Amino acid sequence: ATTHFLQIWIEPNVTGIAPSYEQKHFSAEHKRGHLKLVASPAGEAGSVKIHADARMYAGLFDEGESADLHLDAGREAYVHVVRGTVRVNGQHLQAGDAAMLHGEPQVQLRDGEQAEVLVFDLR
């Protein structure tokens, strides 16, 4: 079996705090066909807490499954395709690809084929 490890660094919006680490399992069932909030400033909806003005979502998408994520004014999104293929706001992306969305009102995920996607809502 092959192991994949994706390490992500998000710059904190707080200074002078001790480094910390949190780990949590989110089952495929909770990510299938939609974006599951997995990290947020206040640990909402069972997500891990981060000291940053950012939200991280994870989703699994196959044929017929789609998701839309609204972005508030002044926000941007970074989308990373971990595996498979998916259409992000009309652009076809495959495993290892990423897209940075500036000035878009939403992130649209369509036409997934064994896709695992991470979406970051950032300031």
C-alpha cells in the first residue's frame, strides 16, 4: 500500500502562542458528495481549531456529486486536488493540481471522478 502525507501550514493570526498540533479523523461518509468543515477558528461543527482567519473543507466526489461553497466579499479560496479529477469553477483539475480563486463569489465543484478535494476559505 502507498501512503500519502500532505502537510499544510497556515499562518496564524495570533502571536506569542505555543505551537500546537491537533489530529482528528473524518470518515469518508462525512465527506462524500459535499464539503465537510475540518478546520476553523472556533472549531465549529466538530472541526479542529486553528488560530487563523481560515476555514478548511474536505470532500469526496464521484459522478453526479457536486458542491458549492459561498465566499464572502474579500475572501479567496485555494483548492487542492489530492486525488482523482474534478471541475473547479469550470476548470478541469487532476491529482496534484491546485487553483487560487480571487474575486469569485463561490467555489463550484463538479464532474468528480474518484476526487478527493481540499478547499481553503482564506482572507
